[in-house]
Amino acid sequence: MSIREKVEKALDTVRPGLQADGGNVEIVDVSDDGIVKVKLVGACGSCPMAQMTLQFGVTKAIKELVSEVKEVQAV
């Protein structure tokens, strides 16, 4: 399984909560050196809590489930 596939599986653990609020998260890029770029979309893209969602929801899930990931960046 590729890093990108592992990241998708990790995101699937947080997506239901995001979708319940009218948002979602998309993978923009996964580099070979463990940098994942994601984009919050829908209601999450303009939410004042987006930074916290990214840091404590999305980033935490990815780093816990995908050991190859060194950093998660919002774009």
C-alpha cells in the first residue's frame, strides 16, 4: 500500500465528522519525503475552527496511522 493510500485511509477516520458539518478534506499532494498537503473544502474551508480541525483532527489522524508522514501542510 502506498503512502497516499494509507493517508486516504487515515482521512476516512475523520471524514464523517467533517461531512456532518458540510465539509471535507482532500489530498493535494504526497511527497516521497513524507510531506502531505491537504485542503479543507466545503464549509470547512471557511470555518474559523479550520486550523484547529487541521491540527487536532486531520494531522493527528494521519500521523498516528501513517508512520512515514513527517509533516501535514494545509494549502
